[in-house]
Amino acid sequence: MTADAVQLASLGKGEIVLRNIYKSYGPEKFATDVICDCSFTAEANRFTVMIGPSGVGKSTLIRLIAGFEKPTRGTILIDGRPVTGSGRDRLVVFQESALFPWMTTEQNVYYGPLARGETKSSVHGLAEFLLNKVGLQGFRKNYPAQLSGGMQRRAELARALINNPDVMILDEPFRGLDAMTKKLMLDYYARLCEDAPRTNLFVTTDIDEAIFLADRLLVMGHVPTQVRAVIDVDLPRPRNYAAIFRDERANAIKIEALSLLHEEAMKAFAGGSKAAADFITAYRRRVAG
Amino acid sequence: MMSLPGTLAMPSANPERQWHRFSPRVLLDPSARRAVIAVAAVCIFWQLGATSRGWLGFSLPVIGAIPAPDAVAAAWVKLIHDPGYWQSWEQSFLRVALGFAAATSVGVPFGLALATNSTFRGFAFPVFELLRPIPPLAWVPAAIIFWPTQELSIDFVIFLGGFYTMVLNVLGGAETIDARLIQAARSMGASRWNIFRRLILPGVLPSIGVGMEVAIGITWEVVVAAEMISGGGSGSATSSSGGLGFFIWNSYVGGSYPNIIVGMISIGIAGYLSSAVVRRCVARLTPWLRRPR
């Protein structure tokens, strides 16, 4: 590990604990529960992936952990300290690019430290290291609109990493990228994390992506959101995205997770529709019989 | 390095499209050529229509009643040596500049305050919305009464013309700023002031630009009408001191019809020039919006 990479690692910090989290929206009387009694722990320095069908409230959980919103009930602890608002210890990389459109790649990367009053020269080394690391040294003067989708994602990773957060929260960061770029980004991000370990909470709907990245999978259940199952992904690292499903263990995990997810997806799909719910009941009976 | 075909957009230097740098090559540019052709076609059509009595035997409706381009050109040539004509330009330009500057410098902070402070918005927005439908020209009589000089009342009316547009654009622009940008900045530990200066302000700049482009057009509309209504401004209402609006009105009263057209075209040119200046300033302020061509 180089000196800059050491600077980037955030060892043994960033444990996330959720205790009996409830979140409902709307005025008290008509409130709809989105999250109901959700508890889990994301261990420090490990890669936790939260997977579930779309619409189960994963993004809501992320906003709570990030501190953008407050839970209706329950506590969220980061390294034992309760979350009261957004903080530098945990940074979110969103679904779509949230780069500042009026800043160049370089200005985006420098934004966090400069906004906190650090000098440009004090973070220069780290900024250069990161720009090189994400392969954007040649695009430092470009505005986000002049970058490709994959480049934007990498610029955003660099912008988050320069703040050296204890926790990286990634909410479907590679969604919307084409399959090729996505695969490259995954390999790339996995390598980045192996070089400089830190606590990661990664949200996705893609099982291959989840198993490739995860130390531990949280399979999220249907609304109101709860953790349906925790699966340890005990595959050796470094992993190779192209080769990972040649491994039997990986496939066993995939099948286990998929069967859970299938059930949840059916429930999410049927959410609110009597006809769809009836269909699922009938389908289950046929499968059972 | 991944650079997938079609996804990587880099600015490319294409000299043919750099229309703002004037050179004789501009005439090779298709859009400039089309502009010249269009203006020439309008002039020919106008000349034919205006002289229709001579070659058709009867005057075409509307167009047959206006002075022909050659008469207008002759009147213009005479006016070029008349300092009074240039003073009209100067006067109108000064009024527009003053009113526009006031509308921008009051409208932008007012719009930002409305967008960022909900208490202020609660108080100020209803009043703003109540006053907004009143056309600037409806203010002319009242403005003449409550401003000490007629000049100030004209400036005030011009200011109103640009002000509402500026405020609405700033307000609309601030509302389109992505909340995730603010969240991202906040979680990186940025102060409120830093978020305002580095995110809100540049975030509304494009809308300020749009507001300015619209406002400069409106101020030209308003200045001309205000000059006509008020009789040219501070007491000394001669054709040389009233601005282009009064120049047109005075030409009408004095019966020099070609001069009316000269005045109208002058306003067209003046408006075009000031819009072009504003557009260039805006483009310079928002470099991230420059699309690679």
C-alpha cells in the first residue's frame, strides 16, 4: 500500500447499527409505514450489500442512515454514536450522478476539503492520487456533462473518497450504466476497496453485483421494510467478476438469495392489488401441489 | 481508461461554428448566409409592396401605405448627420441600461430571498403576485405623480418591466436545483454560506441568464412606449432629447413618415445588439452549459 492509499483506508471504523427503526410518511392519522421494526448491523470495515426488489424502502433506509431524514422511531448508531443529521463520517453516492454541474472534475473532487476550510495544497497529494486512481487525470478540466456515464460515476467516487469517510454508502451507484461499463466499474470498485478497506453499505437490485461485492448480504423484505435474511458471502478475495459464478459456493449463495428475493418480488409486485395477490396464492398452491 | 463510443463527449474545436468571432469567413457560414438572404428578401418584398401603386396601378392593402425602403434609406442617410438622431439612441440606451441594471440588481437578490427563506416568501410573494399582473405601462401616470422627475418615472417603469421576469426566473431556477447536490455538500461538511455561494448561486445562474435575455427585450418594449406616453421626458421635449420612442412619435406628429420607419428599425437594431451583448455575458458566466458542438 502506498502512503496515499494508507491515508485512504479507514480501518476499524464505521460500524452501523440499526435498532428497531420505524419510518412512516404522512400525517399521524393516515401515516403509511414504509419501514417497520427494522434492525441490522453492518460491521466495520466490511462490505455489506443490501439487496431487495425495487420499492421495498432501501433508499428510505439509506436516507435515514445518511441523516437526511429522521426515523419515526428507533435508533441508528455509527460506532456507538446516534445519528442526528448528515455528517462527514458517512457519505452517500447516489443512483444518478450528483456531481456539481458547474464545477470541473477537479473542482468537484476538491469541493469537500475546501468547503471545510482545508487548503488546496494540504489535500493536493490525495486529490492527485484519487484522480489517477479513477483514471480521470486527463479529464480534470472537464465539466460533468462532458464526461461519459462511467467517468461520472468514478468522479463521484473520488469526490466522496477524498473526504475519507468511515462509511461509504452507495445507493445503486452503477444503475443505468451499460453492461460493459458496469462490469468494469464493479471490478474497479472491488479493487479500490481491497486496496483501501473501509465500511461499505451498498444497495442494489442485482444479485450478481451483490454477491461479487459483498462480505455479507442483507436480503430486504417487502414493505414495510425488514431484513428477511442475512447471508455471509464467504468467497475468497480478490474476486473476478467474469469468473465468480464458476464457483459452486457462489452459485449456492445465488440460488438461496434468489429464492428469497423471488418471494419478496412477488409480494412487492402484488402490493395493493387483490387480483395479483390472488394470483400469487393460486400460483403457490400449484407449486406446492 | 474506458471510453465507450458514443458516450464520451469531448469539446471539439470546429472553427466553422465559432460565429461570435467575426471575420469575412462568416459569410461562408450557412446560418449567416441564411440571415442575409432573409433580410434581403424582406426588403425586396417591402419595396415591391410599398411601390405597388406604380407597377400594379393600385395600392396593396397595408404594405402599400408604408414608405418604401428607398425613401427610408434616404431619410436615414440624412439622419446619420443629425446629432439629434444619435442623441435619441443614446437616451434610450441609457434608460434601458439603467432600468435593466436596476431590475437585475434588485430582482436577483429578491428572487434568491424568496427561494431560500420561506418566511420572507410567505410575506412577500402574495404582494409580488398581486402587483405582477399590472402592466408596466399602467404605472406610467402614477409613476409621473410620485417620482420627482419625469426621467425617474420612465426609469422606474422600465425597471418594473424587467423586474418581474428576473424574479420569476430566479425563483424557478432555484427550485430546479437538485436536492441531492445540497445533501451531498452538507454531508461533506459544507457551511450554509458555502452551499449558497458554490451551489445555489451557480445553480440559478442559467435561470438568471434566461431572465436577463427576456428582460432586455421587455425593457426595450417598455422604454419606447414610456417615451411616447410621457412625451419624451424631462420638460425639454424636443425630437433630439426624447429617446427613440419619442423620435417615432414626433416623426408621426410632424408627418415625416420615412422617419417613423427609421426609428422602428433603429429600435430593432438596438434591441438586437443589447440582446447579443447580454447573451454573450451569460454564456461567459455559465461555461459548463457550453455544449460541445
